Amino acid sequence: MENKFSDRAQVAVVSTFSHLMDTVFKGEVNAACWQRTLMGDFKEIVSKLELKANLTEVSMEDLQALELSEKGHIAREIILSDFQLLTDAGASPSLNLIKSYERDEELDFISTDVYSFHVDRSPIGTDTFLCTYYGADSEILGNHQAEQKVLVPQIRQQLKELYDGPKEEFESFLTENYFDLHYQAKPGAVPVKLGLGHLWRLAVDHPDQQCLPCIHRAPIEKDGEYRLLLIC
């Protein structure tokens, strides 16, 4: 299979789940992709699931209860297999049917929702996994192509004006409100679209990490089309 991400130094491309798990994040490498071409009809699954909220978590029991065609059955077996692989590896996967995520519009100069380029943070060693089976696909961005929003002079000044506390605790204020996790693309930056069917592992900000965390964001959904996303 052609390596679709060969020109991106931050991405390690692998051909098995075990290699995905064994990939060492170090230096510039902070994303690993199990590149796959999936068979099956994931659109059929999306059409038969019930959207109960803008983001609906789909249980494996509900997925298994669907009456599907042969191609839909193939797609379901792939999802069930991915779910089990991640569970056996100690992760806690969730299958989400997504119309849209909640938007953060409280401040007009900075946003902290998932549509903003951001990194994930954890107090323990872990990773973020995701696979888009259907719908718009997520994006990642090279760390050298992004700037932390709290370091942009205009945004930082507005955050200082918003903050009402001791000067020495300003950085803690940024962390506690997740402002420091968000980034903006530099001029000329080219995000990497993660595509459909590939299972990704992204580096998270934690104390033992040997690389920078992977900057990523959710896509704007296409009109009238839901996303089917496995994430943990």
C-alpha cells in the first residue's frame, strides 16, 4: 500500500496494530498511523444508528443489534475488532455518532473547543487513539507549523485583562482554563488530514513523554452528514 504520509516526518506509518502500539514517540515523531483500506459499508451503519444528541455514544450492544447487509456486517466486524484490540491494550474506546461538538463561544478572541488546534494532556503516560470510519476526518499539524495561542501577544494581553488575580498565578490560570493547550496555525501551515479507516495514535502531553504532544483538531462536519468516530 502506498504510504500517504511519507512526506510528514512527524508520522510513523505501520501495517499492524502491534506495530502501532510499539512505535516509540521520540524527537519529531509524535503520531503513528496504522494505514488501512477498509472494506464494508460504514454509511449503512451511520444511517441505521439513532442520533440521540449532537454527540451520541454508541454501545457495542446497539451496534450488534443493527440489521445490516453483507457489506454493513463487514463494516461492523471491523469496528468490533478495533474496539476489542484497543480494550485488550488497556484503552477505553468509545464509538461516537457525531452531528456536531459543543462550541466554545464565550470569548471572541480564543476558543477552547475541539475545532481549535489543540493537544491532549494527561498526568500519566497514555496516548490518544482515533479512527474516522465515515464523515469528515480530523487533522494534525506539525509543531513547527503552529504557535501556542497564549504566546500570541494580542491574545496574551487580552487574557491578562480577563485575569483577576496575583501576577505570579497567571500561568496557573492559563493551565486551569485549558488556554495553554490551544494553538493557531502559522501562515503557510499545511495540516495533515487523517483520512478514513486509518487507526491513529497521537502523542499526549504527560511527564514522561519524549516528544512534543501532537497538535490536532476535529473537522467542521459536512452539512447533512454525520461522523462515525472511534476514539479513546
